[in-house]
Amino acid sequence: MKNVLFATTALIATAGIASADVTVGGDAHMGVIYDGTGAGSTTIKHRMRVTFAGSVETDSGISFTASSRATMNNGDDTATLGHNKVTMKSGGLTLAVGATHGAMKSLARVATFHGFDAGSLYYTAGGSGVDNNVGLGDGGNNVLVRFDSGDFSVAAGMDVDGNTQEIAASYTFNNITIAAGADSSNQWMLAAKYSGGDFSVGLGTNDNSDIVLTTGYNISDATSLGFGLDAASGGTFNAVGVQIAHDLGGATLTGAVGQVGGSTTVASLGVSFSF
């Protein structure tokens, strides 16, 4: 009888594990950055980020996903799990709680990402980016409801304390996506993106009168060229830069150079990969 009970218990436990999908993945990079600040302006950077995720699907077709990640920057050996999120999805309807990125940043964001560490030249030099301070934070504790139907998406979000609410929508047609979002603090952002063949372009603005323009072109199957411009209100340039990225087959080598603040030259060269 004991053997039967042990066997039955093991079978139930194994069945529970088999019905779930658990994944571990992440990304890493290493490289050198020149921030143009004078002595000590050249630094070596490296980072590893590990993401843990688990998902199940009910008999009725509702899927649940939970994820968290740990980030180890440079010499930091004390990384803790964070950026936690739990998501429930049924058909085109999604409910997410945690680090949801918010409605505006999920649908109406245009950012200049140039550099091997997935951050723009502007971010590398300590800037905030054209829309980094608009909308709910990327790593905040938020609630998001999103509905996707074909080429149309709409989302509403708020922080868990109910202090800020926001809404956004996007629509795609003929390789063009237009999007808009606004929140209860009178912040807003607009975005337009085109992607067709080997060419892409994005244009965005917000209530601060900032403007971002990004373009990309695939020179070959392995090599791409990118350009980014972040202009502040009044016509001054927060950042302008160009990058070239080459696929090494499992990793990407990226070099970028530009200016921030209208006069400071910055540059970066590094390699990144996912696992």
C-alpha cells in the first residue's frame, strides 16, 4: 500500500510539473564607453541579466504568466530579483500587474536606443530620454489592461496606489503604426513608425515638446545602420548619434558615436548576446 501511495504521489507531482512551462533566459553585454566628461571618461561596462518565467494555461484557455529578473551590473555581486510581473490573458484581452511599463510606454513610445548595452547615447551620458519621464515607470508597480484586435490595440493603466491613470491606443496599416497616449497628470505622447523591407523610421513627441527621430537600414542580412536624434524644446539637441551593428551569429557587435548636450562627444563599442 505504501508503494502505491508513493507512486501515486510521484505521478501527481510529475503531472503538475509537466503541465507548466518554466523558462530561464537572459542577456549579457560587455564593452567600452566614452562619455566625454574629461579625466576618467572612458569606462568598461558589463552586465548579465537573468529572467525567470513560468506559465500555465487553464482548461478554458486562460493563460497565466509570472516573471522576474535579476541584473548584475559591472562588479555588483548582490543582485536581487525584481521587475516582477504577473499576467493573465484570454484571447485579445490581457491583465498585467507589476512592472507593466504602463499603457503609454507599451503602445506610444519612440526611444533612441543606440549602443551595445541597449541604451541610447543620451542615456549613456546620464540623460533621461525623450519619454523616459513620461507615463508610468518601466519598473514600477502598476496595473495594465490591454486589448488587441488585429491591427488595433488599446490599453489603460494606473499605479497600484491609484495616483496616476493613463490610456493609449495604436493602429497599424500599410507598415505604418500611429499611436497616442495621455495620463491624468496632463502628460501625453504621440508616435508614428514605419517599417518596410530593409528600412524603418520612427517619430515621436510629448507634452515637453521633445522630439525623437530614429531611422534604421539593413545594409545586408548581418549588418545594419541606425541614426537617432533627440531634440529638446527650443531647438537644442539632447542627443544625436549614429550606430552600426553586425550580427556575429549568436552575438551582435555594435559601435556608436554621437553628441549629447549639443557639444559633448560620446562613443561606445561592445558586444551583446541573449541566452
